[in-house]
Amino acid sequence: MKSILLKAATLSVSFALTSAAAATWYVDDSVSSSGDGKSWATAFKKIQEGIDAASDGDMVIVAEGTYVENIQFNGKNIVLTSTDPVSPQVVDATIIDGNEAGSVVTLAGTEDETCVLSGFTIKDGMVERGGGISGGTFDKRTRATIRNNTIAGNSASYGGAMSYCDGIIEDNLVTQNSAQHYGGGLFGCGGTVRNNTITDNVAWGSDTGYGGGLGACGATIENNTIAGNRAKDGGGLCSCYGIIQNNTVEGNSARDGGGIGDCHGTIENNTIAGNDASRTGGGLAWSDATIQNNTITGNRAAGDGGGLYWCSSTIQNNTINGNSAQGDGGGLAFCNGIIQNDLVTANSAQSRGGGLHWCEATLRNNTITRNSAKAYGGGMSDCHGAMGNSIVWGNSAPTAPQIYNSAPPTYSCIQDWTEGGEGNIGLDPRFVDPDGPDDNPDTWEDNNYRLQGDSPCIDAGKNADWMTGAVDLDGHPRILFGVSSATVDMGAYEYNPSKITKISKDSGGTPSLTWISRPGDSYTVWSCSDLAVVSWIEVETVPSQGTETTWTDQTATGKIKFYRVEIK
């Protein structure tokens, strides 16, 4: 008992600072009968007794044990905590069991962010909305902080684990909950949902089932692992309209939108991998969100759109690779809007459009390579939006392996291209390492589709207003001085000679260059004497010296010289 007392005292200090008159109340189901709750020796036997005794600013500390009850906060801004909410062992052993008699925890919807629920296993709730935790109603939602809990084995029509919680939801394990209609895990939550593991939840009723992990949440959803959830639509997330960022969305399944379905905020910096759709959109479906800076990989659809299906806004700066569709569009299908700065590679379709199918979008500065289709259009098929500044190379299909029945491209590099068009070329784009260090092009994860210094795609695109302030897939400015001019390159990557960070001279006038480098690489130094009439001369190959490399030009003659450094 002494160790518990020490932990409780430490917790009471950290939270009691919010109010000079705050009290601490104790709950322990091992006592023979309830006392006044003012010490462990006289603890309450039930959690609800502690809540009823507490006032705003107070803390209620609960000892390990199983508490079969359905508790209500009744609008009180209190802290309800286990003895050590950051200890998994304590959380596992401090259980509130709702006995399928309603929500396990009910908040009135009026609590503010000083109200905290932390450190419990919350299980066996069953109700219409919010099986584990009910945060209020549609128009009156709690802002309580919910952290460090395990919320498991609850069920509801809406929000198996929780509903209508608009406060911070963080560091929880939300698992094996179910909903008949929306949100096997979370439903209608509008605060910040971060650093949670949301796994193996289900939304699946007789006629509906949306958002196995999260449904209809307007929150910022960030830094979560959302995995192994199932729903009829939107296996991981469905109808969420806040920012979805920096999450791992993996191994979820649904009819449409195996990973993400019908979400309309911004979807960025996520890994969306290994999700399955029994119809369309293995990774994402039916979204008009801005989809940017994601890795969308290894997703599967039994119908169309292995990676993305019917996404109609801006799709930019994504790596879309290794997805597959039993129908059309291994990478993307029926996507409109703008598709730019994306790497679309190693996707496959059993029918048409290994990379893209029927995308009416404006296509610009994409690299579309090593995709395959069993019918036609290995790279792309039936895409009728304008396409420019792109590379379509190394794709395969029995008919029209690169492009089938699509709008005429401009300023693009297309394998075996003989149909002319402004600025188009059919020359090898000279990728840095298209088969990767293992010399196997089919292991696409390590393939490098950036441009070598002698690529015909450098400075070969056409500049446009949208490029001002835009970046390429590596985050570099979309227009860089390449070999001969500040003209945009073809493809998803701008050719980027290594950045020179310092130029100095010794007492004799001999110049030295220092640049950012990567261990194990080699660099070629070029020089010229006049940028008006550019004639670059290869000077020397320099092995990397680590994260920074310095080279001295022993051939300098004292005249003005310009330098360029590129990775070899």
C-alpha cells in the first residue's frame, strides 16, 4: 500500500496546482465498505462515489481492481485517474466494466479541458452512442482530455469506443470495439486525436457501416497508428473532415476505401499501406481532400483503383507505388482535379491502366514508370486531361504499354514516342538507379527515379505560374538551375546538384568548396568561367567525407570560376 500512496501523492501534486482548495479523493474496491474517501484507509468502494464527492478542480484516484459500474461525470471538471496512468500494467489492472448496461463513462458535454480521464481499461459498454465513452450529444460535446486509456470491447450504433468528444484524445489504445453504423472506434469527435493506437475495430451493420477506426470526426487526426480496422466503407477512416496527418493507416479493409473513404479535409504526410477494398480504392476512395506528401503503397482493390479511386481535388507530391487492382487503375482510377509531382511506380491492373486509368485531371510533372496492365495502357489509359512535364517510361502492357487513348502530352518524355507534340521527347530519361542497389527493378522500394546529370529531361519542361513557390517530390523548389537554365525539369524530381554551403579562399587565393553530402556517395565537381555562355567542364570526382564534404580546386588560376556539384 505504501508504493500506491507514494504514486498517488505525486499525482496529486501535479494536478492540484489548478486550485488552492482542490481535494484528493480515493477509491479502492478492496476495502470492506466505503469510508469518507479522504484517504486510502477510508477509501470509497465505487468510482461514482468519488465523482459525487468531488468538486471542480479535485482529483479522484482509483486503485487497481475491477469496477463494474457505469459512471457519470455530471459536468464536473475533475481529474479521474488510476494510480499510475502511464504504466501499462496499472492501466490493464484498473478496469471499469460497463456490464453492457450503457456507456461505461458518460460525460455531460459541458466539461472543459481541465477535466481529465486517464489510466483505465474501459470495457463492455453497450449503448446507442459512445459504448465506451459518451461525450455528450450532437450539439453539446465535452472538451475533456482523454489520455492513457485502453478502450476495448465496447459496442454502439455510433462510436463503439467513444462519441462526441471534442477535447484532446491522446495516447490511448482503442481496440476491438464495434459500431453498427458509424465509427467502430471513434464517432463525431472534433478535438485533436493524436498518438493513439486505433486497431481491430469494426463498423458493420446490416445495411451500413462507415469508418472502422474513425467515422465523421472533424478533428485534427495526427501521429496515430490506425490498423486492422474493418467497415463497409472507409476501413480506417470515413467521412472525416479535419486534417489527417502523420498517421500510419495500414492493414484496414472495406468495400470502398480500404484505408480512407469519403474524407474531405487535408490528407498529408501519412503512410497508407497494405489496405484492402473488396470493390474500389484500396488506399483511398471518394475523397475531395487535398492529398499530399503521402506514401501510398501496397494497397489492393478487387475492383478499380488499387491506390486511389475517385479522388477529385489536388493529389501532389505523393509516392504511389506497389498498389494493385483486379479491375482498372492499379495506382489511380477516376481521379480528377490536379495530379502533380507524384511518383507512380510498380502499380498493376488486371485490366487497363497500370498506373492511371480514366483520370480527367490535369497531369503535370509526374514520373510514371514500371507499372503494368494486362490489357492496355501500362502507364496510363483513357486519361483525357492535359498532361505536361511528365516522364512515362518503362511501363508494360500487351497493347500501348506507355499511354493508351489519352490527351496528347506536351513537354514530356515518353518511351518509344513517335507522335510528335510540343516539347515531347522519346529519349532515355537517365534515372539515377532505376533497379536500385540490389540490381532488381522489381524490388521497387529501393529504386531511384531521380535524374542523372546527363538526363535529357533536365531543363526540358515548360515553366508555369503554379510552379512559383511549389516544391518537387524531394521538397526542393520546383524550378532550379539545372544544367543550362532555370527551366523546370520533366518528372517528379528536379535535378538538384548538391548544395554548396561554403566557398572560401586560402591566403594564396586557392578556392575550397564545402557541400552537404551523404556517407558512401561520390560527387562530381564541374566548373565554368562564364554563365552567359555556359560550358561546364568536369573537374574531379570526390568521394564523400560524411555528412559534409570539402574540396579544394588546385587547378584554379585566379580567374573568375563558377562551380556545380552533383551526386555521381
